Amino acid sequence: MKNAPRLNLLFLSGIWIALVAIGGLGRLWQPAWNVTPMAGIALAAGAVFPNMAVAASVPLAAIMLSNLVLPAYGSLAMAVIVYAAIAWPVLLGGRLQVDGRGKAGNWIALFGSALASSLVFYLTTNLAHWWLTNDYPHTAEGLLTCYAAALPFYRWMPVGDLVWSGAIFAGLSAVVSAAQTSRSTAAA
């Protein structure tokens, strides 16, 4: 998007609302398997919005809204770590493009970013769980046990992040392409 012609504020506001809605509803749809659109909306926000604070507000708003229904994290420290892990893919999204052209390199970068998002979320949130609770001994063996116990929850997360990210970027590319075509037609 950063290389595409500038989109107007109304159009960007619509994208912001749509991404937050997709994130919030997708997270509520089935939180048990971790097949949520959170990484996809964070990557898309980073690609679409030139201001990183606005981009980060997309996954943060989606998680805050869905957390009104979902159970709490148990501590403020854990909540901060989860929110940070949800928002950091925005930085990766800043190097992606949504321009309607669908180049292969863009898709490889997108899927690599989606997989990195899953892995960082898994590593950081489980490290925090190990550190902040007494569920596991605070030893190297305890940390490994914590990571092993979390594998069933992680199993589908990379798949979900790949599928949701691909679908969100394909949809955004189609919308941006249509908007650019409409703008070109109106200018001619």
C-alpha cells in the first residue's frame, strides 16, 4: 500500500473497521484451537497504514473488544505480554505490500511473516506463563515442560495464521485494485 497511490481517509477508516471486526469476531469464533485472524489483521494493518500507531491500534482494538467476552489473563504482566505479541506483527507488515498486483515475492514474505508471528507468539507467551506462574518449576526442564504442554494449542496456530493472512491480503488486494481502477476510470 505504501507504494500504491494514497487512499483517502474514509477508505482507510473502512479498512480499519473491517480489520478490527474480522479480528474480534474471528477470535471469538473459535479461540480454543488458536486459528484466529490476529496475525493476519496485524500484518495487513502494518502494510496498509503508514502510521505505526494507527496500524498497531487495529490488533489491539480487536483483542480488547474480544476480551470483553473471553476469560482474563490472570495478571497485568501476562496481559501486556499477550497484547505485545499480538501487536508486533504490525512491524513485519510494514515491509509488505497490498497493491493488487499479487507478486510471488510478496506472498513469500507474507507467509514467512505469518509463520514468524505464530512462532513469536508461542515462544513469548509460554515463556511468560512459565515465568509468571508457579505451574512449572523455574528451571530449564520446567520451561521445556511448559513449551511441550503448549504444543497442542500451537499445533493449528501456524495453519490459521497462514490461511487468515492469505485470505485477508487477497481480499485487501482485490479491494485496493478495485478502488484504484475506479479512481482511474473516474479521472479519465
